[in-house]
Amino acid sequence: MELYCKEHPRSPSAVRRPRIMIRGGSCVALLGSTLEDGIAGIGGSVEEALRAFDLHYLESVRSHR
């Protein structure tokens, strides 16, 4: 996570710092208390999960405008 955030310092992941969890062989980046209530990114690696989180976060911001 630190390397991704260093390489993408203005990304939602770097600014919001989601929790990283491993679930059933997948990495999950989660901001919030649950997958249903929060913003999450899921991938095969931490970097993929953070990339997915960034996309979902930006989609969420755009849909609330």
C-alpha cells in the first residue's frame, strides 16, 4: 500500500487510506464498516484492490454531484 500511495500521492487511496484485508485469496481495500455500506476495491493483489478502490471512490463522488 505504501508504494502505491507513494506512486499515486493524489489518488483516493493515498488521501483516504482504506483498510486492506485478505479475504479468500483476494485483497480488499475498504473505506467504511462493511462492503455493503462502504466503498471497496477488490483484486488479486493490494495494488489491484487499491486501483479498484480508486475507481469506485471516484464513481461514488461523481454520482453524488
